[in-house]
Amino acid sequence: QGDVGVVNTMLKEDNLDAQRLYLFSFWVQRSPTNPEFAYKKYIEVANAIDKQFKSGFRYGFETDRGYIYMKYGQPDDIERREEEPSAPPYEVWSYYDFPQTHQTNVKFIFYNPSLAPGDFVLLHSTAIGEISNPNWQDELYRDANGNIGKGSFNKNAERVFRDY
């Protein structure tokens, strides 16, 4: 959060030299021997994520899926459910080994409550430090004709989340 405040201040002040110096020092910290190469690789990934996860509202790297991908890398498995009658489209991402938090079998569930193309939001995760919503199934199935709860007909997300 500290970097966000610094960047926002620099953008407000419109000081191009300060912005350049900040970016240079940022990439030197990550790759002291070749900061330009590290920056170019990052931009390459950001562009690919933009193409893959762009929604009508945001760049791909600004979406929840794009942010998680940029932060943790490509998941080991993605299970997509687009035609479940009781739920909007959703995806379960699985990371088998998650060194950032020393966890295994970490899951993220994204869903698209607006049904707008590509507009998936993070609903729940088992990753330490990320959104954890114990009532994620109620939220996912909230529009299922008042039939809220686990184990109901055409409600497969719990099994998908557990098994994939």
C-alpha cells in the first residue's frame, strides 16, 4: 500500500523526473544487474494478461483474475463452469504448491455475477492473506430461486472447489 501512495502522489504532482527515478529504482531493487530486462519481461506478462483477462470495464491486469495471475503466476489447474443452471459462470483456480505462504493445494474461486464478458471477481480463496469468504456458496447461488444452501440440486461448486 505504501508504494501506491507514493505513485499516486507522483502522478498528481506530474513530476516526470521523479516518476522515472522511482521506476528505475523499483526495477533496480528487483534485478540489480539488468533492471531493463526485468521491466521488459514484466511488461510482456502484463500485455499477455491484458489480452487474456480484459473486461469491458478494465484492463486485464486490473481485473481480479489478472491481479492474482500477476501476483502468483499461472495456476496449475483452472476448472471453468459456464453453464451451471443455479450459478453465474465461475472458475476455480488451483495452485498445488504455493511458496508465497508455504501452503499446498491453494484455491481461488472467481465468479461473474454481472454476466458481462470477462467480468469475474474474486469470491473466495484459501490463500493466507487473500479474500476468505466462508459464505461464498451463498453468494454464488444467491439468485438460485431462493434455494440457498449447500447440497441443493444443480449446485456443484462445493465439489468443484474441493476436487479440482
